[in-house]
Amino acid sequence: MTDPEGLPALDAITIVVRSLPTSLAFYRLAGVVDEKAPAGCYATTALGCGVRLEWTVGPSPAATSTPPVRLGIRCADGDELEQTYRSLVAAGHRAVAAPHDASWGARVCCVLDPDGNAVELYTPWP
């Protein structure tokens, strides 16, 4: 899905956490989440304007080269994802994960922005 101007759309902010129930309890107290913490290792809530805040259980930030907060940019299709990824890497931005099929149902890749923030490009499987 692209934005009205035909560009990939920023639609997700993902926080990698050690404990989903603990993190969701914090964000519930902060007023962002109002439902009970779900079982499993993933949760999401709509922030408005088509943007979601997501939580996923993952390794400690010290154990991985990927920062614990990621921006998610939804691409229209696999071709747009591949082209955007190649353009970013060709411009000198550091690739964290090349395009691949993720178990959660999308084609995904990850690059770091100039300040070291993780930016995930993705497109759901058809």
C-alpha cells in the first residue's frame, strides 16, 4: 500500500521487548493500550492515521545489531520493496537483513537510517 502520492507508507512502529505482558502493562498505564495483554509474542494497537504501534518479543538489544525500535514502511509489492532496498544500500546505508520471506506472512528487509535506527520495509504476501 502506498500513500496518496505513490510513495511507500510508514505505517508501523515496532518495539522489541523482553516481556510482552510487562511492556503492555506499562503502555496500558500510559494510556496507549486498553486491552488485556495477549498470549504469545506479538501485539499491536492502532494509533490513528493508519499507523500501528507494535510489540514483539525478541533478544536483548545488546545481543543483536538491530535497534529495539523499528519503523515499518509498507511497500506496494515485492518489486517496490526490492527496488527501495537496493536504492538505500547503493546509497551507502547499512543493510541489517536482505529481503526475505518472514514467517509472519510478509516479504521483509531491514536497513539502518543515518542515525542507526532500524527501518523495516515489508509487503504482505499475496
